[in-house]
Amino acid sequence: MNNNVFLKTKKEAPKDETAINAKLLIKGGFIEKLASGIYLFLPLGWRVHQKIERIIREEMNRLGAREIFLSALQPVSLWKKERIDSMKDILYRLYDSSKREFLLGPTHEEIISMVGKVFIKSFRDLPFSLYQIQTKFRDEPRAKSGLLRTREFIMKDLYSFHSDKDDMEKFYQKVKNSYLRIFKRCGLKVLVCEASGGAFSKEYSHEFMVRTEAGEDKVIFCKNCNFAQNFEISSLKENQVCPKCKKEKLKMVKTIEVGNIFKLGTKFSEMFDIKFIDRDQKEKFVWMACYGIGVGRLMGAVVEVSCDKQGIIWPKEIAPFLVHLITLKSGERKIDKRIEEFSKKSYQTFLKEKIEVLLDQRDISPGEKFFDYELIGCPFRIVISKKTVQKNKVEIRKRKEKEPKLVSLSEAIRILKS
């Protein structure tokens, strides 16, 4: 009886990591550091990553977007000089055997623009939206925050194409609401923060920010109406009265950005000459917008805000497993046989009931198993021991609670499904 999980934890956090997310994820066996800003996802970590991806896919599909997969290797000839100049400090550039230059894609506006140019001819082709979950590469000079700032990372990027500004605005609002659902399902409370459109647009873009002292961004925020602006672009100051509700004084808070959305307008369609024939038979430029979520960054942000001194406290929907099932031997042959049989029965019952369970039968001390449960952070712990089998029950405890309960297996299932 084994669910074949690579369960390898560490007693100490790596000394070269300062971020809480890096310390706990490495210590808990979720990720391993390969080099500065480069992390490997181990089985536990990849389960969490895939669950976040699943939530994102469900919400993107709900919008009517279609999933694609674009190349990470991009010909530099596709990029305009001003774009290369604006990103030159973070680009990974390389050459093939024929001396042609390529980039490891830091973003995909150029590639998606090429797709749009090929397939958009008429107003009948619009609107549509495409998304991917793909690896990006950026030579990040400040790669010191674990999964929050890396050189290689997986991002969900969505791109939408429209016949006019109004249609783009309507879809933009739909995506904003979709993002709020994504972050809520991942257990995060976010501020929707006005930010500069940067090189993309003169209008505000929007950043989705999580409040935490571990954050690198600063936001001017009103706790009464949730008005928020990125401090770097804001003319507002702390302790000023909120310009929106006129009731509360603004506060400065530290945040982590977990997503952003931009109205590209016609910037890239003009750059790549993406036009369509409208109903009036006139040729017009396509309106575009883009929407990003860093999957690993989102995972790291969850750990930063959902943990305690013992370890991670995973939200239910993205936890690697719902249940950490721990078996404790007694040293008495007959009792241990009953423990093994009851553990097998419990494990099989959980699987039958579609309850995800991490079975911990490692030959280590009870203290080490309990330590690892707190560190790994599954929502529930169930223990099967001499005390429980003698009463034909299991011991169940929620990660955030201190005292366990002795309940029947059927009652445990009811609790887990409630």
C-alpha cells in the first residue's frame, strides 16, 4: 500500500534563502534550487502548481478563451528595435548554427501579433481570445525572493482581439472579474490596483496585489472602499483622504503582485499592421489587450501569506493533498497488524470517495511525522495508531486547529467533504 509520493523533507531551511516561500517550499520538499532564480518543482510542488493551472484553465475556458501553446524560442527578427531596447537588460539572446539570432521569450506579444495578422481578415473574425500556460525567461537581476522573482517561470498569458474599443473594454472587465475568482479559489484576498499602462498604453492598467510585509511593491490603499494605486505612479500621499469614497485616509501597504492586465489598444496592431475589413467596408486596426498571471509567483504568494512558524497552511483547493494520513506503529505485533489493516481500509475508502490522501508510512518517529505534517501543510491530518484502532476510529485534526478529534471513519469522510 503506497501512493508513491516523493516525500522528502529537510530539517533546516537553506541558509542562502531569505524569502519565507523559498525556505518553506524547499524545506517541505516542494521545490529544489538549481541556481539563482531557477527552481525545480518536485512531485508535491508540481501537484500544487498543476492545481493552480487547473483553476486558471477553468476560468479562462469559462470566458470562452481557447488554449494554445506558442514557441519559447523566438526569432529576434520578429522584434522591433524599440522593444528590444526597452527589455535589453533581461533578454536571453542566443544564435543557431547558421548565426541567426533568437530570444528565449520573456513575453509573447510579438508571437501572438503574428498569429493575429495571419488569421484576422474581417469583422466576422472578431472578437476572439487565446491563452497559454508557458515558460518565460527573463534575466532577473533581483532573483532573491524564491518563486516571487525568478529567471525561468511559467505564466498564463491571455490575449484578446476586438473590432473596437468598447468591445475590448467589456471583455477587459470580464477578465478582471475572472481574475478575482481565480485568486479567491487559491485562497488569496487581493487589491485591484490602478497602475501605469507603461509602454503599452496611456490608460491605467490593473495589478492584482496581495497585502504582505514580504511584498516588494508599495500601494496607496483605502480600507473603506478598497481604492488602490501603485505608489510608483500615484500622485496621492499617505494620510490623504481617499479620492473615491471621501471617507477614509489612505494608507501605504506592502504587496506582492500576482497578476496584471493591460489594454494594448492598437499599439501592436499598428506595429505589425494587423487590420480587418469592418462592416462599413473600411480597413481598420484591431484592438488588443493582454492579461498575465505568474503561476509559480502565485504559489509563492500563497505560502507567504498562509503559513505559521511550523510550516505552510495550504488553502483546500490547491493543497497537494486534502489529507495527510499518518500510521503509527505500536511495537506490538498483533496491534500493528490491526493498524496496517485499518490503514489500508481507510486509504482505500478515501480513494473510493475521491478524497486526495498522502499516505505516510515512513519508518521514522511519530514526532518526525507530525513535524512534517505541519511543514507540508495539508488541510487535514488523520492518524491511525494503537489508541484509534482499539476504538475502531481515527484521529482527525484540521491544520489550523490545535486539538484532534476521535471519530469513526464515516464521520471523518463527512468532515472532509463538508
